[in-house]
Amino acid sequence: MKSPLDITVSCFPSYYDAARTSPVNLLTWLTSDKHKAKVDTIRQIRDKAERDALKATLPAITPSGLFTHRAEDALIQHSGLIQFDIDFAGSNKSIPNYESLISELCHISNVAYCGLSVSGMGYWGLIPILYPQQHKRHFEALKDSFLAHGIELDEKPKNIASLRGYSYDENAYFNHHAIPFKALSVLPPAFIRKNTRLAPHTSTGQRIKWAVDNIEGRGERFTEGNRHSYILKLCSLLVNYGISQSEAEAYIATHLIALSDIKSNCITDPYSRYKKDFGKWI
């Protein structure tokens, strides 16, 4: 079984550079000691401003995916992972066993990686998620789960393109058999959309998002045993929203499943059956 950490993500030369990106194997990155000396130096600095300035010169990755550049709408492929970040700040200062918190985090079956942050005063980790296309809803559910145990997570990883600077922890925890986190935050009623007409200038991405929110707001999920139904219903909506079959296939291959793994007519059937309805809701 392949480790959820054995995947390609984007790497950037520093915190400041959002355009220059190169692919890197996540597992190789997590085990590299290439910048250990600089991390050791950072952990000796007491002044936060000085520490943060040096941290920003370290290379960094986007653990949740591979991107053309660092922006949410520049995602090429989701890694299937979501990161969590626990700082010694706010309500976390009241955690009685904060210094040994990592030993508790490692007992969570969903945690694939956990280690020290660059400063050495926080913890960060990676958790595989069941529905990468629902990144933000997974994060909200994860945040609530941690909060129920008195731990406050940093909000930044809610962003798919959230950055993670290089760090080093020789005692980091690895779990190559982590169980995907499946909880999702509940969609408010406003997200359960009716089949409403959209303006002609509505972008392809917005049209697809509208369709996804529509079917998932009604309880549809891309899960084992329901993949055919999910894609069939999604494509039926996409036809009406004027999304071509090739655009639908590109979205499905990037966010849901490889086209070669689809063994049914869940894409071709709606585009054949509802051909006359193409774009009628625009």
C-alpha cells in the first residue's frame, strides 16, 4: 500500500516567491536535513520579528497540492492531504501538557505526519482526507474536532494553497497507514441551491462549483459505491450550465477519479441524453 505521503507537491524557493515553483516528493521533503542548520539557528533566536524574517527565507511547500503558482485557483492536483498547525498562542497556552502534546497527536489514527514547526514551539501535521474536492469543509470539521479536545488550529490551512515552510524534527512521527479523515462540516441551507439560471459571464469554474454545491447540498457524496451516481448527476447539471464534456472530464480527472478508472457511461450518457439542453440555464 502506497504511503499517503508519497506524493508530489509544489515547492517554492522562499515564503516570498509565489511564482517560481517546482515539484517535489513530499516524503523526501519531510525526511530531508538539507536546511537543518538554518532551522537550528532560527530556534535559538528569541526575538520573534528576527526569527520570522529568517524563517521566510527558507524554501516552502504547498502540502495540499501541486500548483502552477501559489494560488487557490492554480491547483493542478490535490495531494489528498490537509495540514494542521498548532501554535503556542491564544487558548493553546492553557493546554497543561503542551510540551508533550505531540505524543497525544500521534495516537490519532488519521495523522500521517506530525512534527515540530520551524520555531520549535509549535506542531504541524498532515492528515489524508476522503474528499479532496471538499477541502474547506474537511478543514472546518477538523477544526471543530480538535477544538472539542481543547486545541485551537490555525486557520491558514483552510486555504488549499496554504504554505508550509521547511522544518526539521529528527523525532517526527510518520504513519504510512493513516486513515482518511471523512468528516465534513454541514452546509448551511443557503448552499442548497435550486437549478437557477446563471449570468452568461459566469466563469467555467464558478459554473462547476455551483453544480457541485447543488448536488452535495442535497446529500450526494463521491464515495465507494456511489461514484457512478455522483458523476452522472453532476454531468447532468453541467450540461445545463453549458460545461462541455471535455471540461467536465478535466474537472473529474483532476478532482475526483482518473478517467481510465471509470467503467460506466456516467459521463457520456448525460452529454448524449441532454444534448438539446446544453447551456439552457445560462
